[in-house]
Amino acid sequence: MSDSVLLRNGRIVDGTGAPWRAGSIRIENGTIVAVGGGAEGTADEIVDVEGAIVAPGFIDIHTHSDFTLPVNREAHSKVRQGVTLEVVGNCGASAAPRRGEAAELVDSWFERNGLGGEVEVDRWRSVEEYLTYLQDGELSVNVATLLGHANVRAEVLGFEDREPSADELDRMRGIVADAMDGGAVGLSTGLFYPPGAYAATDEVVALAEPVADRGGIYTTHMRSESDELVASVEESIEIGREADVPVQISHHKAIGPDNWGKVRYTLRRMEIAREREGIDVQCDQYPYVASSTSLGALLPTWAHDGGDDALLERLRDGPTREALLDELRGSRTDSWDGVLITRVRNEDLEDLEGRTLAELADRDGEDRTPPEILLDVLLADENGTMHVNFGMDEDDVRTVMRHPLTMVGSDGSSLCTCGPLGEGTPHPRNYGAFPRVLGTYVREEGVLELEDAVYKMTGLPASRLSLSDRGRLVAGHRADVTVFDPDTVAQRGGFVNPHAYAAGIDHVLVNGEFVVRDGDHTGRTPGTVIGAE
């Protein structure tokens, strides 16, 4: 690496929300030493960035890259969109701890990314061991991890739909404490997904308390982002109140036409919780009207009780299958054209990728309905199918994006255009969430001012994570820097052809080293694990 770097003649957007100013930035030994006045002079590397925006490296507050970084340590799709720090382990699912039945859960998540057998999963059991494994193998991006509640529950209770005993709850609290002491920055829940969905509010409060004691945060994929959205926000606030822990509502949105517009209420409810009740609640968002998750998530939670083997047995059982079909027909009447299959595990089903359930039903004529196809696909693919669901409203997306409590998060993973991570049709957020905000919602639509957008990607998430040396361009901070062209920055890929790196990201420095130079990955791996000390 170069001992010193000088970025000259940029438009500095410092991550505080302040207006941009002209100037240069000097970096020495991975640290910013001067911004503006005093930054000029000689350096080992001098790069003239005239006309470009020089910003702090983007902090992706909501990712799932713990299930891709072990084989994509260069983090191609993330650093090429300006991301220098990923927070992994969201939605209740983390790569560690990996013990007991949680090991089965972790291994199945790797398989869903096409990495079954390619990751040295036996190298870790605890959060601390996983973070050591990442650090030892070198990274192009910085990483912090949350502890997944599903891992904790699966280790102690398996996949059973029941409350823990007092002794079991104590064991779970111990796992949380150990994970926090081993480097986790907080606890995440996926209360929409089994086995997290089986947890009562009191259980979550009890597990969030050791997180609060250690200065961590609580993040949540809530029980509902549709019909029970308002009640789910209330539950999240209650958990924050009872456990005295900062609350991060993940990918805040309202799914389904009947629920569009509710975000105006939920955002105001968060404001009131902060203003009148002293509860530290914020949220993040990805800039799309479509979500992405497992196809099995469309089934009622009772179908998952006991894990995948039990689910597959229910799909084979005639009466149970009919009960599932009845529920699916009642819950979705006219929106099957919004359910796009993006990845399958079974190679014999690959022709289904990139097709909606409605399209498949039309292809079959009157032989099968979309609900029947859904169950057939899950059975044939052993519940390994992923999908994209077009269910949000564009006005809601803009409303959430403008709100001062909202930061940007991709809800994606570090992918690559080659190898198994370049297969299927994943959500384009994996490659373009941050450039989409800057290109579509800042430059083209004016939903946000440039400085506000950068703050939501840098200073705000850094504050949420209590990072004292990242997220702003000031002397003394670590030199995580993103340089982009405000006139050309954009997402390149779409929902049909998502595997395309972003445009307009000129340079990205991680801890003072160029990971992206003139738009190309340098192959350098200066990333570090944050929170593992």
C-alpha cells in the first residue's frame, strides 16, 4: 500500500449533512490527516478527482454477506457500489454461532446461495471464531456482525414452536452474552420467519437485555410488514422500552395495496417514541418496490414447525396440502404475477428462474394454479427456492426515504458476476442499492438532496453503530472513502438482468487502500473486522 494518498480538487461531502465544499483530502497510513486546508502537498499517490464527489465510504447497515463473503472476500458487488463496511447477520440469521441444530440452519443458508460444500463451515462454531475466520482470510471490505436470534433459538430449542423453559431461556441469554463478548455488535430477530416467529415478545426482551448491557443494538425484521404492520412497530418499540436497547427497524415498508400509506403513521409513531418516551428507534430501507426472500416464507408459520423435513412431509400429506392451499388462496387472490422465482437449488428446476408464478400457471393452462405450483416447487426444491415479491408502493418508498430516521441498507449480499454467486436472478439491490439512491432518487427525482443521501449512507449508520472513527471525512478518522461521479452514478442491472456492477463509482478506499481504482477492483484486501476486539 501507499503510505500517503492525496485526493485533489474534489467536492467534499463529509457525511454530516453539511453542504459540499471544494477541497482535497490527505491520507497517511490508512488515516485521514487533513481535509481542505493543509491537505495539499506531495504524496506517494496523487489522484485528481476534479468534479467528482468525495464522500465517506458507504456503510451498508443491513446485509446478509456473512453467507457469501467466505467465498467472495473481494466483496465485488458491494465495494463497486461504494460500500466500505457491511453489517451482516440481519433478519435473525447469522453465520454464527453454528452449534446444535443451528448448524443445520447455517449450512442450509449457505446452500441457498449455491455455496453448499464450498465453505469451510467446520472452521467455526462461535461468533468469535467466525470473525477470526473472516479476518484470517483477508477481506476487501470492513465487516461487523449481528447475532441472529434464529441461531440462538435453534441451538437451544431446535425448530419447535414453543416457549423456552426458565433454564432454556437462561441458556439463550448466555449465548447472547458470549456472542456480544466475542465481537457481535447487536442482536437481530426475524420474527416473520420460523423459528424466530415462535418467540413471544417477553423472550425477545430477555435476550435483548444482555445486548443493552454491552452497548449493542437490537435490529428486527418485524412479525409483519403488511396487515399487522402497525402492531409490529408497537412491539418493536415495546422491546426497546423494556430492554432499554436501541431499536433498528429493518427495511421499513408496507406490503400490499391495503397497507400502502401506513408508513406515514409508523414513521410518526417512531418520532413520538423518541420525543416523548425516550426510546431510541430508527429504521433502514432499500430503494425498491420489491422485496426478496425464500419462497417458503409465503407459507403460514405453522407449516415450518419442526424444520424443513417436517415441512416437506406436510407438503406430501394430502389433507395438509389442501389446508395450505386454502390459506394461500385466501391470503393472495390476484398478486401471483408479483412473485418472481429467482434461484432454485434443484438443477432440474432452473427453467423456472426469472418467471413469475402467474406466468408458470399460464404456461400450464388449467392444469395447476399458482398456489399449487408454489407447493410443488417447494417440494421439488426441498424448500431451497428464493423469490422476489413486488408488493410495495413507490410513494411509500419515497416517504420512508425522506424521513430523518431512515438510513440506507441494501438487504443484499456481496455477489460476483462470475461463479455460483453470479447465477440465478437475485434482487438488483445486491449490486445497486446505493447508486440507485444517488442516481434515481437524488439526481433524477430530487427526493433527497445529495448531502442528505450521503449522510443516510455514512454519518447516520456510523452513529447508530457508535463508530467513533468512521462515517465522516474528518482528520483522525479511518480512511474509508468513496469517490463518485454525480452525473453518471447509477444502478446498471434490473430485475431480469441483475448481475451488473454499478456505474459512476470511480474510486473506493478501505482503510486508506484503493480497493476500486478508476472503476475497477484492484484485488486488494485491507478490510478488517469491526467490533471483534
